[in-house]
Amino acid sequence: MASSLTVEELRSRLHDLGLDTKGKKADLKLRLRKAIRNGSSSPPNAADAATDADTTWEPEFDTFLVLDVEATCEATRKYRNLQHGYETGCFQYPNEIIEFPVVLLRWNEDSHQLDTVDVFHSYVRPTFRPRLTKFCRDLTGVTQSQVDTAPLWNDVVMNFFHFLQSHNLVEDTSSGKSHLHNFRLRRGIAWINHGPADLRDFVIKQSWISGRPADRDHGAPPIFLRGPLVDIRKGIASLFKWEQELKVEQSRSNPRSTTLGFGGEDGFQVIPPHVGAASSVKEDARTSGLSPHEQSLAGLLELLDIGPFQGRQHCGLDDTKNIARLVVEVARRISLAAKGKQVLLSKNYESVDGQMESSAAVMELDARLGLARARQMEKLVLKPNVRLDGFHKRFFWMGKVIGEVKWPFPPEIEAEDHGS
């Protein structure tokens, strides 16, 4: 079917599916064939339109474990050891997890939204450097007394495993005697972090530091702590870029369209089906990417227009709850898109006359396109997008024996330490 279409027809079909329309004819054919093979084929005929319009979107991953840990840290931004031939930044520090919070989200088939089912929270006692620095206490809000009375990492992992079991979230991969490291997350369950570091780095470091030479896992975390992982920051940035490309494509296909006005729900711009804004191309030049602040947790909350950060920033539990707010809102927008209304991400930018303007809009979709758009949004934001197969990742300070830390720099010395 794709081989008989012209270049313009191919681009039109790809545009309707929310896919990239750039490239030569051979590339366009291949892209369309792949879309058809994956089940997101061209828009259905009129007889099937009503059926698709009534179809409710259901996520492929219907359960999410939202996590944002806090860990030991020092104010020093760089550590130098020229005698050993290396210079390392703060991310190489042997951080120990001191707060481990998880918010459990699950898709509600009756209300068609993600609900908070339960929360797991525990402080963790560090062992390599059990004394928290003033910088760490001020940043995270975690006190010395909280970690002094907290369980060790291996005990926290076991407690969390029981939490997962109580919600039927893990399954045993072995056919013999059950062991903690044989359990993995069930199909349809994924982790969500803001950035990849929590599972990719902090859990790896902590598992090594708390490991024992005789452990069968060789210092690696249990399988259920290895993913699959969704980086919500990366996902929302990809969604924003894709939405900008859609707006530019609309303006190119409708060069005579008029400038859009406001009038939709909540004051959003309303873009009728197949109608673009004359200013979209100029706007895209200003909004082609997200700044570091816009990719921060507070910035993403602003981008989705769901209110400011709630709680104390860098408090592990508060950070996790705010990430969960992002996930719930993204799922809501995907569900709306399936029904024919795509709420675009809103970004403020400075116009030519110095006034702050917003790029927020609601794009009204043809009923036949809604489900395809929803699936594309889900693919960008709510499906695993970080590889975590490097669970044996090593840092230079890891010794030859599991649990051995060879960090060549002394602890930070505080003139007066009254923190508790």
C-alpha cells in the first residue's frame, strides 16, 4: 500500500499519525510500513471511525513505582588527586542512600486515571561515612538522629520487598528455592525517576557499599531494583519537542490559516482539526527545547501547569510526591488525546515587545486520530526510556572486594557541628 503513494500522500499519512514527515520517499515508505506493522496504521475508514472514537486508552504499563532518593553528599564540587592521575566531580562520590521513598501509582479502570495506592518510606543508616555533613543536612533536611536510628540498606530493601509482595508486584524467576535476588517486577510495572541517576547510580553505589563478599549477587541490586525505568524528565522533553514539530507541520500544510485566539477551556488556545497557526514557525524557533530550569522538577510542574512544587525541595518524600503529580497529569492528557483533545505543554517565552506570552494550546483532533496520538504520547513519556542493564557498573573507588570503598579524600571538617 505504501509503495503506491506519492511523496505528498506519504507525508500526509505520516502527519496524521503524528510521525516525522521529513526525508526522502524511500525513508517515508519505510516509516509508514513500520507504523502499519506496529499497529498504528493509517486512519481507519468512516465505518470504523465511530468505533475508534469510542475506544478508551489503556496504558501498557498500568503500575508505576515513583522514586526519588536522597543520599550523603559534600559541598566540594571537585576532588583532585593528580598523583593518582584522575580528577573527578561530585557524581563520582560514594553516595550512600539516606532516604528511600516510593509512591505506588496504579491505573484505575473505572475512573480512567492513575491513583496513588500506597507509599513506602524509610530513612537509611549510612556506614561508610555515617556522619552527615552540614551541607547534606541543609540540602536534604535529613537529620543525624533520623539516620542514626534508621535501618541499614539491606534491611530497607527487605522491607521494601515485603511492600511489593503485599501489592502483588513481584514474581519469582526461579524454579527452585526462592531467594530475594530471583524476584523481578511483574509485567506492566515500571519505575519512574526524575533523571536516571536514582536507579542507575545511587542504588548501584549503595548495593556495592552494603554488599558482602560472599553474596551471590556480587554487589548488584536485586532484579526488582534494576528497572524497567521511565525517566519522566527525558520523556516530557521528548513530548514537548514532538508537539512543537506537530505545530510547525500544521502551519506548513495550512499557510493561509489565521492567527489563533483564546477561548477554550481554562483559557487555552484552541486549534481546530487540520488548522495551524501562522506564527507557529516563528514560535518554534523560540521554543525548540527546554532550559535546565524547565527540566527541573519545579520547571516541569510549571510546564504542565499543575501548580507549584508542594513541600520542601530535596526532601525525598516531597520530591517523589511531586514527580507522581507529573505522572498523573501526563496520563490524564494522554487519555484526553484518545478522546480527540490534545492539551499541549505550556511554555512561557518573551515576545518581541518584551511581554511574556504562553505557547499553551488545545489541539482538537479528528476522531480517527485520537487513539494514534495517545499511543504516540504514551510511547514518548510513559514507556521505559533508560537502559539499566549495566547493573555491574563500577566506580573508581570500588575496591577489589565487594563492600570495599577506596575513597582517597578525607571527610569535610566543620568548625562547629551542632546538627542533629
